[in-house]
Amino acid sequence: EVQLVESEGGSVQIGGSLNVSCIISELRYPGYTLAWYRRAPGKEREGVAAIDKDGHTNYAPSVKARFTISQDRQDRGKINLYLHINNLQFEDTAMYYCAAGPGLPVTKVIPPPSWYNYWGRGTQVTVSS
């Protein structure tokens, strides 16, 4: 059974940085797409970063200069997915979710939520003054 488990987020002061991770297990797609989504209070879910099996990445324009997605592929369908956030802003306060789905090129667009078959439960990131 495929499982996605995010690490604990946290509360960070504005301008700080934060690493969020997601342990993905039993993902057996020959090709795959992984992504980070977030949902801020009162807003719709937003795709912020995506990466495919070959390491190609894409970012939402609003975060491109500050977010970095990366992966560490291990044996037996296990992948560690990471999101590094620099210079945190108040608008980064949100629940962050990792997602996994079949392979799709990510260089032009972050695949929509409907593409992903598996989701983590989310982790809260809060930016404070």
C-alpha cells in the first residue's frame, strides 16, 4: 500500500527558512510525478512545486525564487521528498501536502490535483512576526 507521511511543519518567523519532508513508501510507478500543494486559510489548494522521476522540476511563479523541491530515491519504492523554503512570508502560512501520481512531464505545468492518486495528510506551516 502506498503511503505518504509528511514531517512536522512548524512555526517560523518571517524571513526564516524551513524544511518539510515526505516519506513515500511502496510507490511502484515506472515513472512518477511528485508534488507539494498547500492550502491557506480561506483559499483554494495551490500547487507550489513538482518533480518527476528524472529530476525535472517546476514551481508556481509566486514561490519560484524561494522554494526548492528535491527527492532522494531509495530501494523498494521508497522516496524521500523534500521542500526547502527560504525567506518565509506571511502568505506561506498554510497546510502543506505531498502528492504522488503517474509520470507526467512537469517542465511546463504542475499537474492539477486530479492527477495524483496518493496524498499525505498534511503538515501545518505558520509564519509569524
